[in-house]
Amino acid sequence: MDPSLLREHEAFKKRAAATPTIEKKKRDPEKEVVRDEPPKKKPKPPPVSSGPKMEIPNYKTISGSSNVRFGILTKIVQHMKARHQDGDDHPLTLDEILDETNQLDIGSRNKQWLLVEALPQNPKIEVTVEGKYIFKAQYKIKDKKSLLRLLKQHDLKGLGGIMLEDIQESLPHSERHLKNLQNEILYITRAQDKKKIVFYNDKTAQIPIDEEFQKFWRAVAVDAMDDAKIDEYLEKQGIRSMQDHGVKKLAPIKRKKPNHKKKQFKKPRDNEHLADVLENYDDNK
């Protein structure tokens, strides 16, 4: 064996023997003192860029400001409606409206919002050419004559009646005019929502009907039946449906198109093929 390797081996043993060793003792869990140490914080992940940061809106401020604006607009619309129903139909500027509603301290932002968005886009407010505001009613009626004319037009066109609440909103002093027209109009209460509908009382369409027939008519309950079930019931009773008794539309008559070509005149033909057979009786006399 190489003597140099032996010398290095011996030198390694001497160095290992000279180096002190530390023995790890086993921990005794009973003698070990438990210390309350704060939990170690986890390292935060590196931030991820997701474009420009968006400002988080303050919902308390937004809800409060929207409620304030809604209150301002509601007060204005109710005031304009009350003016219209009292007969005041002349338009007002925004400052005049705020003055009459005691809202001159609403601030510049809310005032700008009323001018640009709220009032022009409101279905119950109409902006005039001069930039003033009036109440926009459902129907343009001013007195009992215009109301009666409107009800007649609805009746003639088959549109039915008009909601009482729409008349009360549109017609100034509506209760007085409706009372004066009590013989010219009819009230019918709608079943689903109990709202009243006003109809024109066309007295020319009144037909005397036997009371017994009226009792039979009112005794038949057809609320839960549609047209198909009513037709089926009538057919079982031997009654044909009214759909067969309506005015039948005649099919359009197809007319022949005129022929503009000129007809050629045919001359009468001579009996040339009978020339040998024909006899002249004048020579035999």
C-alpha cells in the first residue's frame, strides 16, 4: 500500500480523536417547561397586479345621498300633481318649484341633478319650450265636456273604460265633474284588484231583457272556464258555438286579366273543294 496514503489515514484518526463530541440527550416531557409563544406569522404572498385599482365606494354615503335625492324628487312630483288637480296649470321654473316646496337649501349638486337627469326623465313631469316644468297627466282633459268626449271615443273604438284613478289624476276638480256626469257614466269594480273603471253610458244600446233570462244568465259561473271549455260544454248540450255564426269572409274573386292582343279577322272560306260537284240550275231552265 502506498506509504503516503497510510500517513494521511493516521493523521485523519488523530484529528478525529482530538475533536470533542456532543451527545444529544433525550428530552423528558414531564420536566420540560411549556412556554406560551406567539404563533409564527405566515409569510405574505407576493402581490399580484390586476390592473388599475378601483376605488371602493362608500355605500353609507351613497344610500344616504340617494335617499335624500329621492325625497326631494318625490316632494316636487307630489306638489306639481296637487297644483294640477287644483287647476294651476301654468309652468314653473326650478327655483319657483323649490321655493314652493321649501327646498331652496338642497345644494348645487342636487340642483344640477334635478336639471339634467331627474326632472327631464321623470314620466310625470313635462318640460316646456321655455325650460319650465308642468305636471304631465295621463289624459289631457280640463272639464266634464272633455271627459265625456274621451269616454265616448273609448266606447266607439272598443277600448272599454278608463281607470278612475287616472281620471282623478288628470282632471282638475274631478269629483265635482264626475258628480255632474253621474247619469252619463257607469262605474264597474274590477274583480282582481277592486279598482273602479269608468265607462260611457250609451243609452242607445240599452235593450229590455226579461228578468227570468237575467237570473239564468247570472246563475251560470264561467269564471274558471276558458273559451275552449265553454265551446266544449255548448257542443255537449247540442248548442253550436257562436264562432260559426259570424260574418263569413268571401274569398276574393279572381278576375281574368284582359288580353290586349288584337284578334285577327278570319275571312270566310269558299267551298273550292266542291267545285266539281256543284251544279248551276240557271242553265236547266
